Amino acid sequence: MKTTLDLPPPLLYTAKALSAMRGESLKDFVISAIQARINSLQNKPDTIITPAWMAHVGELAEIKDEIQNIQSNIDAEFEKINAHDWQ
């Protein structure tokens, strides 16, 4: 399968140079580098980096009851029908 990667020039130049020094194609070099990274992460699942956005999940857990109270008040207000608005 083909794909396009946008690599920083210094990284690409280093990869090309190292693959040439090893006598392998850039394609084979990149495949082996990606496979090595995958193997490393699969062997150490605890080293997988949590995405930055997930760091904020649960930050408001300590005020969960207050948030539910506010939501209940909002829901109650939206359930009210103003007869004047329906005329």
C-alpha cells in the first residue's frame, strides 16, 4: 500500500544517509524503523503516551454533584411552559 509522509528535511536526510550506509532502500529502512517502534510499544504498553486532551478528562470530578444539580435546574426550567409564548 502506498502513502505519503511529510517528514522534516533533517529527518529525511538522516534516514536516507543511514539507509544508504546500511545498503538498504529508504523504503526498507522506514519499514524496519516503524516495525521496531511498534514492537517497542507493544512490549511495553505502559509506555504508550496518553493524548494531551485526555489529561483534562475527569478534572471536574470533584464537583460532579454540583454539575448535576445545575443540570437538574436547567432541565426543570426548560420543562416549564409559558402560556403566553404559545399564543
